[in-house]
Amino acid sequence: MPRPHCPRCLRPDTHCLCPLIPSLDSRTRVLLLQHPSEVRHALNTARLAALGLNNAELIVGEVFADLPALLDRPGYQARLLFPGEESQALHAYGPAELPLLLVVPDGTWRKARKLLHLNPLLAALPRVSLAAGAVSRYRLRKAPGPGALSTVEAIAQALQVLEAPASFEPLLRPFEALIEGQIAAMGDDVYQRNHGA
């Protein structure tokens, strides 16, 4: 018989993260487009981000037929959070600047690129990126390259830059607990052998 799961955070009831998930306000609207393969992933950090931000929406799919309507948000300027030659570094909002509709593809790098390929409107958005050299707290996998962050880390960092001095650190609390829980479950010996420095 399967273990009962929390309907909100999708974790087993015994490891529910809901008490750690904040309810943060932001000027920035975050639109997460999640590849279907990520939904049942143990570290579904896009879901954690969507639950922790009041001005966020998570949509699962590969082809988003209603993308024009999703991107047409009066009072916001749509930007794709994704690296590329044309991407602009994020900066704090100026006094009269329109806030961003920050569009975040969620999946492995390969799956995220596939989402862009299947949704030309998405690929055509102006791109923004984070400052180089960010270090992920995700200690259970090797990052594919410098600056490779989990989805929730990338969003927290982006909001931290855009909306300084507001703090979005609480968004990472459930993520940290998730990692600590996985390390505890595997035991220190296994963790050190496979992931230790």
C-alpha cells in the first residue's frame, strides 16, 4: 500500500514540508513552466517556489497553447530566466520601472531547451540571467557547470537582485530541509563516500 502523501507539497505525510513553506509577496510575477518529467521528482523545487510565492503560477506541460495569454500581463514586462548570448544581467528595479513577469522553464537543461524549442514564443522572449559564479546548495548532485542552480535557488536569487533589500531567503528553507532529509536517509557514511569533498 502506498504511503499517504501531502496533497499540497506532494511529500510523504511523514516528511511534509508545508510548515517550512513561506508565503512571500513580490513585485515580480513568477511563471514556472514545468516539464512533465519533473512533477514526480523527489526534489520538485519548482513546486516549492510556486507554493512559497504569492505572486507565482506553476503550469505543467511541453507545449503551452495558452502561452500568449499567460505572457500578456498588463503592468508587467515578460522576461525569460535562461542563459544565452543575448541575455541581460538582472538588476534592481528602478523607481518607475515595470516589474517583470519572470518566466522560468523547469527541467533538466536538455528538457528546458526542449520547452524553448517546442514553444517559439517562449524562445523569442528577451532573456535575463543571474550573475556568474553562484554556488548551489544542492549537495546531492554534481552541477553541470558553474552557476547551475536548482529552480528554487535561481528564483530566490533573481528576486533577491530585483527586489533588494527584500529577503527571499525563507524560500530556501523547505529546500534545505529536503536535502538534509535525503542526507539523513542515506546515512553519513554513504553521503561522505558519494558526495563528500
